[in-house]
Amino acid sequence: MSTAKPAYATSLKNPTLYVIVAAALILSAAMGIRQTFGLFIGPFSFDRGLPVTLIAFAIALHNLVWGFAQPFAGAAADRYGAAPVVAFGATTFAAGLALAAAVPSSLALIVGLGLLVGIGVSCTTFGVVLTAVGRIATPAQRSMAMGIASAGGSLGQVLMVPFAQMVRESSGVSASLFALAFLMLIAAPFGIVLDRRHKDAAAPLAQGPTAVVSLRATLAHAIRHRGYRLLTLGFFTCGFQLAFIATHLPGYLALCHMPMGLGATALALIGLFNMAGSWACGWLGGRFRQQHVLGWLYLIRGATIAAFFLLPKSTLSVVLFAAVMGLTWLGTVPLTSGLIAKVFGTRHLGTLFGVVFLSHQLGSFLGAWLGGYAFDVTGSYTLIWGATALAGLFAALLHFPIDDSVGAPAEPAHA
């Protein structure tokens, strides 16, 4: 009884607490900035004469590039530490924003917001940043620590969306993108803190199912693991839902003749409520089976999307929708990464989460791009709203039967 409390306190002292704070600041910058992209669809279309489909494709492409780059970014962080990966990613991210701001062309938009931002985000978000938190936290507090870091990272969405809107309205699209690029560069030095180690927190790294197993054997074991495959398929849904809403909600609300600026307010509210939601999901993941929490989360999200689309639109309904979506927004990340760490250990967590996250980003690409494509073809978002709601049920059915039992893989030589 007396040892339980000190274990909890130790896990959130000094190095661990510093890592959580640094992770939250980096996530705030990276995730907050990418959540502003939906605000630029209208201005890019009207001011630069670019079709909505192309702008949506550029935003969707960064999700796709992020997904394919994430396993490599995670593997680099596993091998070399988070600091150099975060520094490289922040610089690349900022360069992509600056290119899109400085060169008003389709190619610059695709290379900047698509390719460079995608690479940058892969190095400055979950697969690198949260896995650093997962390594330094004790197993008992890992889910909670990741949830706190994710919750703190949501502060960026609360602040960045209104900031980008304010600069855009006062100084134009280019100035807004340059300002965001500068903020991304400021976040780079916090990557140094992620590589801190503490003797009490480092101990779990020498334990667990993957402590003495190579990456190749761990990947082979994960591919054979039915739960890992289901988790990978389910995370596709999360990406599809979030990317569609983040990219197209402001435009959809404008079509519904909602007040100007309500789209930016809704995105900021999603970030605000995500702070509570990420913390709550981390807390729940430490007390209940994480796959069951994920299943209920997807059911709630799908039902909320269906209700919002089918019911009459008002400022109140938009605010309520943003609040519930925020509570279920990024809580999937600490739960998913925590479940991977529970089953496979933390030694190759960055790589294993990166593979699962690739599925998430394939969904993100389709959610962002199909939203723009469906609108250009049909003049409506109806089909995509329906698909987004049904995807919640699909994901829930995948997550509830996941087996989270821990089994150590064997090296090929001993098989």
C-alpha cells in the first residue's frame, strides 16, 4: 500500500514531468498548426484561383506523406533519440509553410503543404514525441502520462486556429503562414528534453516482451498478432473522420449559412475539449482495457457525427458537436500507443506505432481528399458525412475483440 503512491509520484517528478511538458509544447505547435489548414481553403481558392479539389489534395497529401514517413521517423527516434528527429522535422515543417506562403502556385502548394509539411509532422508528433513519454514513464503510469502530454498538446489547437485567423484577416494568407512557420521553429529546441533519462523510469526499458528481441523479430510477431492487425485497421477510421472534419467543417458551415468565423471557433473548441478528452482517455486506459475504451470512443464519435448531420444546424448544435468531438478527438492516440506498448514493450514502440499510424494517415488522406472531391462533383458533403458516421461503428466492431495478452516473440534463430 505504501509503495503505490510513491511510484505514482516518482513517475511524474523531474525528468518525466519535463519530458511531458516538452512533448506537450512540441505537439501544441505541430498539431495546432496543421489544424489551421482548413481556414486557408477559401482564401487559396478565391485569392489565388486554385480549385478546392487541388487545395484539398495538398492537405490530404501531407496526411499521406506523414503516414508513410512515420515508421521511418519512429525508427530514427528509436535509434538516435528524439532531439535530432524533432529538429529536422520542425525545420522541414517550417520550410513547407514558407514555400506555400511565398510562391502562389499549385506546385508550391503541393510540395509545401503536402510533401514538406507531411515529413515535418511525422518527426514532431505522436510517433516520436509520445513514444519518448512512453519510454520514460513507468508501465503503471504510461497511459496517463501519454494522455497528459496529448491533452497539453491540444492547447496548440485552441491557440493556433484563432491566431492564424487573426493574422490572416489583418495581414493576409502569406503573413499567416510565415507566422506559423516561425512558431514551428521555436518549438524545435524542446526536442532535446525528450531524450532525458531517469534511472527509475529507465528500468522498464530493460523489461517487457521486446527487451532482448530485434526489430525484425518484433515486426514479424506484430504482423502475426491478430490484435495488432485489428488495431491497424481501426486506426484508419480515426484518420478518415478527423481529417474530413478538420479540413471541411468550416466550408460545410459556410454552406449551411452559419455565422462567419464559426468554423474557426468550432475547430478551436474541438482543441479545447480535446484537452479534457485526451486526459480522460489516458486515465481510463490505465484502469480499463484500452481496446474497450477505444471501442466505446468510436461508437460515441460515430453517433455524434450522425446526429450533427441529420439534425437542424444552429450555433448551439455546432458548439455541442465541437465539444463532443473534442472529447473523443485525439484520445485514441494514447490508448492506441499504450496498447501497443503493453503487448509489445517500448523498445521498438516508435516503429510499431509508426506502422499503425500509416493506416491512420491513409484514412486521413481519403477523408480530406474525398471531402473536396465529393463537393466538387456533387456540390454537397452528404455522402462523406454518411461514410464518416458509419466508420465509427466499423471501428468499434474491430476494437472490442482485440486480444491484449502479452506474448514475447522469439528471435528467428531460436524459432
